[in-house]
Amino acid sequence: MKILVVNAGSSSLKYQLYDMNDESVLAKGRVERIGMDTAILVHEPTDKPELKEVSEILDHNVAIKKVVDCLVHPEHGVISSISEVEAVGHRVVQGGDLYSESVLVTPEVKAGITSLFDLAPLHNPAHMMGISACEINMPGVPQVVVFDTAFHATMPEKVFMYPLPLRLYKKHKVRRYGFHGTSHFYVSHVAAQFLDKPLEDTKIITAHIGNGGSVTAVMGGKSFDTSMGMTPLEGLMMGTRSGDIDPAIIPFVMGKEGIGPMEANFMLNKHSGLQAISGGSSDMREIVEGMEKGDKGCKLAYEMYEYRIRKQIGAYVAAMNGVDAIVFTAGVGENSAVLRLSILEQLSWMGVDVDPELNKIRSGEPRLITKEGSRVKVLVIPTNEELVIARDTHEIVKKSHK
């Protein structure tokens, strides 16, 4: 079965085409600047020349049509007909408390995703545009939605509830949902294989550290707690997001600066985090480079960022009453040896014995970076959210055909 995986954003779209016979990627690509006459499409077929095109792509329907054309292109294509694609899997950020697992797209499911627009106004509407565009360009092809929040549906009530008036939960579903679920699911399962322990007997802390970041306590293969909350703003300090702050700061700043809720929300999501403290950069490579050159802003940004990740890991050791392994994944987690070392050298108290030389290696494969005999293992595991989506789509479509 060939499955197209789509991740639609408001002005961008990423895709991968899988052959599920061997889980190989036949092609991948992206469309950027959707809605403009200078939109960019990059199509990367496996073992064939890359195709790059700048053209007018005014909506997601046109973007998906361009993707379909690339997949069947005489020179750059990887299939002879779009009919070879037997299913489409979509990433959907917010499933609320409606969806605790991946589901086949139906009119009822589309209505459910739409009802959650208020909880994810920047994401769910874009995902729905991607679903609709695939329906138009690939009529009759079954579609599956895989929710970022679904993995965290196992969090107990004492973890996902906020200490706020209960009517806010009952009326508006104000609670913690968590995100990056497909990534935390994938790397925790790979880590269990490395530990050679039954998944149900493991305690694993997964750190998905990219421009956005979250840490999850995975106990027995299930999410017990995670650092992001009702929105992706809660938790760690991130590239442009503040993460946890005293909530009283928000009305205080609104009054002093004369700004409204939308402006305050924009500040917290787009003009905070590493970017705000460093003086302009949200890129960890640039932060480290600036710090090494003596830039005080970069040094402070780095120290705050590292400290908050380390503190979150420590909190989850307490939450689970121990830990077998820590996993680093995503752009910064996989690639910043400097950051990993800073964190791990100060976790020796709990049995982490990091190997500085193993930590420096960049292989693109799952690997241990602790010394033999380290009581707590530490792994670097490249995440593969698209493969999780493809696998779920494959299983759900197979079952629906029985």
C-alpha cells in the first residue's frame, strides 16, 4: 500500500509518500508561501533529480494539485498514476478530548475537528484545508487523521486538570492536552527496544527540543505527564515562545504597555524565548556561537534554556519515582551536542554518566551517549512523526476494508 502523509500549515504544506511494503519513502517535499504568486515547491523523489518551482499557488487545493502532478511527473515522479495512492494520512495538532486515537475521516470527524478550531486557531483550520484539498484532488481515497494530542490522552485527571474553576473545564474544555505526541510516542518505543525491556516496564523521559519544545514522562509506554498544556505555549522556554511564566505578568504588562489580549498573545508566542533574551536569534547554533564569542545576551539565553529543560527532566524523575532512560530528539535535541552535555553533566546525581566523545558523534541513527554501566541510559533518537502517521493510516485503512 502506498500512503501519502500530509502536514498542512496555514501557508505551507509538507508531504511524504510511503511504500508500506517496506516503509520506504518514495518521495518527499514541501510547498511554502501558499497564498502568494511567488510560492515555492520543492519535490525530492528518492533516487531521482530534485524539482524546484516558483509559481502562483493561492490555496491548498492548488498546492495539493501541484504535489499530485509532481508524484506522477514523467521525469521526477515516482508513481505512474495517482490511483496508486491508496490512502492519505494527515497530522492534526488538536484532537481535544474528542479523540484519543487516530481515526478515519468521516463527515462527523471533520465536524469534530472544526469544533476544536478555538483550541488551535493557527493549526486545525489549516489541517482542514489540507483534508478538503485531498478530497478534491484524490476523490474516493480514504483519509486518516493522526492527532498530536492523542498520545497524551492517557494522562491522569490530576495531571491534565488546571487548578481553576471547574466550570471552565466543563464549559470551555480548559485543560492540559500536550503536543508533539507522535514524536514522543515514536522515540519512546525505539528507546524501549534499546533498553531491551518490555515497554510496559519502562520509565522514559523524552525531550523533543526544536524551535518548539516539550518534555514527556512516558511510563509503561503511555504518556503520564508532558510540559505543554492547553496550548503549545506552556512549558519550556522555546525559540520564540516564553514557556512558563507567572500568569499575573500578562495583565500587568497589558496595563503598562497599553496592549490588548491579541498583542499580548503575539508577544508570548512570537517575540519571547531565546529570541527575546539573546537579542534577536532563536537559532541554537547562533546562540552557542554568540555565547562562545562572549555575547552576554546569548549566554543568558543559553543558560535559561538549558536550566529549564534540566529542571523539567528532574521534575519528571520525581513524578515517575525514577527513570530508566532519557531521550533527546528533534532539531536541537538531535544536533546540539553542547546543550546535551550541559544538561547531562548536571544530572550525574541520578546516575547519568555521559560519554563526551559518544555525545559528539552525529550519525543520524539512534544511539547511546552514556558510558557502559551508566545507571540511567541517555539516547539520541531521530524522530519520525511521518512514519507514525503512515503506520496508523495503514492499519486503520486495512481494518476498514475488512
